[in-house]
Amino acid sequence: MIKYQIKEITKDKWDCLHGMTEWREFNYRYLEALGNINEEAMKFLVYDNLIIPFYINSDDSSSKSKEIMDDFLNIMLSNFDVDGDKFAALVFLPQKLNAFMKDEIKKVIKDISKDIKIKYKHSSEPKVLLFYNEKDLQILNVAQKVSKDTKICSYNTEMELNFKNIEEYEKSLKSKRRNDINKWKNSFNENKLEFRKIDLEKKLEDIYTMYKYVCDKYDEPCEGFAFWEQIKKCPENDVSWYGIFSKDSLILFVGYWEDGNTAIISMLGKNSEMEIISRETNAYFILLYKLVELSINKGVKKIYNGYGLMDVKKRMGFNSYNQYVSII
């Protein structure tokens, strides 16, 4: 078991040893961008056949990524009656671990806990917090047995794309939802809106302003401009940006993070001066619809869309599943 920084791990190695991710925060390009500005909140435990990201709960850094991870820690602890200072680390157990035998999973969890508690002690009774989802039944079973406390902390949303084309997707929805989509498409066409790929290099400052507006409005953690200067360098087949335009004015946009045959929709931005037209034309629904169509055409088999706006996402066919936290 060796500790690495993301700069020491190639994308091929990450894809092989970590596997698919459901969260943008564990997409290799996201981690790489943070690493390039020396804002790494994560460290990585590397085994012969596995990479496990973890975050040290420390006061040593005042970085933006630490602020974001501290906010994440607060979310994780919201259902627990404990002092956050007692936590040595957050450990994010990848889906790949779920394919291991239960005894192997138990050994990995115990080894991680022992190693972190010894080297990163922040209290007389340091604890390690494990983060995983309810679909990983092997991990869930083992973690609950070795845990002092396990609770649901959040959820994610996903959509299986077992469709040959967008028409098949529409047919999979209830008639009321199909009617909604027809109304949204009619409004989209009547208002002469367009769905386009965004050249991040040319629109970087506008994109950042719109992204920060959403973060500030909903009191969400916000990546700094330096992060965006790095993310614009990512290969387009890994990270791309799509938006809804009214003529040459961008109304709203979101990131599209590809990961093998899956993709993550994340990092939304809105034009504060065009919120009325955004609401009146249901631009957000159309943006999601167009990304579903794009994904089907690309051969993507599953898309993830994070937490929040669950009612909206359900209308589009997304399902939710719980994220668990276990304390050891």
C-alpha cells in the first residue's frame, strides 16, 4: 500500500485500478486540474489492483479544495451526533472494491483505518469515515459489520440508457412526461433557442461568472478561476461543455464528464440576466433532454446527475440511490 499524489498516477493507471466513478469529484480530469494548481485535497492509497482516494481532515492547508472537502465533511456528518474534529479522514471506497471477496474487503478497510489513524491522528480517539453507495452490497455488508455507526448521508441520480435512439427513450416515459417534452421542444423551437457545444477557451470568463452565480445563489462550494484555467486544457473526449443559447447569448450550461461508457453531468452555470427566459422556455429541461440524446448517440450506457432537484430529474427518467457513511 503506497500513498500517491494524483500527479504520480496516469489516467490509464487510474482507469485500471480505480475504475468507473459516479461523481465528478473522482473523475481523473477533475483531480488532475486540482493537482496542477497544487490544490489537492485528496491523497491516494495504491494497491496492486486498486486505488482508493482519501481526504485528511487537517488544519494544515487553507486551499480552496480543502474548503470544498470540509463542506463535504459537514454534509457527511449531518446525520451523526459527533465532533467533526475527531475524524482523521474521509475514505471513498470505489465500486471496483465491491467485486472483491468479503474477507478481502474487510482487510482493506481495516488496513486503511489502521494506517490513517496512526499517521494522521487529530484527537485522542481518531475515526475514519467510509463513503460508498447502497448498490455496492458487498461493501455495505462488510462496512456495517466493522462500523461503529452507519447512516444514509446523501444520494445520487442515474439513468440507464438502454435505448437505440431518442425516440425509444421518449417511449419509455409516461404519457404525461412525453407531453411535457413535446411542449418543451415546441417552446425551444418557437423561441429559436439552440443547443451547442461550448468553446471553453473563448468563453472562459463568462462561464466562470455563470458558474459562480449558481454556487453563490444556492450556497454551494465553488471552484476558483485557477481551476477553470486548468480544466479548459482537458481533452474534449474526456470533458466537454454544452449549453442552451438564445442567438449568441448563453442562457445556461453544464459540464459533461465522460468516463468509459458512462458520463457525469455536473457543474451547472446560469446567465443571471436571462433567468426569466430560462424559466419561461424550460431551458434546463431541454438541456437535460439534449444531453440524454447526445449520450444515446455516443453509445453511453449510463449517465449520473448528482443530488438536488430530484423532482425535476425524476420527470426526465432519472432514478436515485442512497450514499452511505460508516464510521470506524
